[in-house]
Amino acid sequence: NGWTNTAALTLSMADGNSDNLNTTASYDAALRRDLGEFFFTTTYSYAEADNTASADTLNARTQFNKLLSEKTYLGTGLGYLRDDIADIDYRITPAVTLGHYFIKENHLTLSFEVGPGYTFEKVDGITDDYFSIVAGEKLIWEINKRLSLKQSLIGHINPSETEDYNLIADLSLDTDLTKHLAWRI
């Protein structure tokens, strides 16, 4: 229970046969109480190879879960995606989900959720909005006091056009170096 916050910054550069730049900044916050949970995550990524952009993405998601029982929850969330390389000016997806923690221990949680949403987007210069289905999975494992693994997969699909879908996967391994500094892979 209580607040947890994580901010991360990644920068890599290579100079030689090809010049590469990769940078990612992210922020995650979570508030857990006996009756509910609040999550906020945002990630910005930019990369280029030989002075040509190969990634320019902003992804943000916020969600509030009302616990219906110890392991089942009703969630309301809002997702945002902007991806210049994929020509997505914006994709905003509010959703209501029903979720369940299949594992909910102090050091390990595994949850799945699914529900209806609505997508507002501007892709390739075309503005559209449609009913969508949102599904997600999240694993958080505190391996020991200094090492933790976080993994998630969130998908949005347009049920009337099943080739129109979006999957966002995230995986990180954090090793605490000090109380306020960690090394993230």
C-alpha cells in the first residue's frame, strides 16, 4: 500500500560505420490502497540512425481500479499514443475493464483485464473514432530487495476491422544501486 514512483532515462550513442542515437525517458507512479489502485505511466522514445529518425513515440496511460474483492477489480483507464514514424498524430482510448489478479502476493502480482473502449485517432492525416476492445496483462515480480522485473502487454483492437489493432509491450529489469538509483535493462 502507498505510493511508488520511478523515473528512468536511457541514452546510447554509437559513432563509426553508422551513427546511432537512442534515448528514452519514462515515469511511472502507482498508488495502492485497500479499496483501490491508481496507475500512471508515460514513456517518450526517440532514436535515429545516420541522422534519420527511426523512432519518435510518446505513450501514456492512466488507470484507476476499484477493488471488487481481494483479487477482482473494475478499472477505468485512458491511453494516449503519438508516433511520428507510424504517422499517428494521436490515438486516445478511454476504456472500462474488468480485471483479475491471478497472483497477488507482496512480492509477485500477475493480472489480466479486458473490456470495452472507444478510440479517437488521427492516423495518416485521417481522423476516425470507433468502438474498441482493450485487453491487458501485467506482471510485477520483486525477485529480492534489490532486483525487480516488470512486464506488461496492452492491446487495442477495432472489432469491426480486426486488422486495425495496436499492441504495446514493455519489459524492464531494475537493479537497485542505492536507495534512489537503479540500473534498468
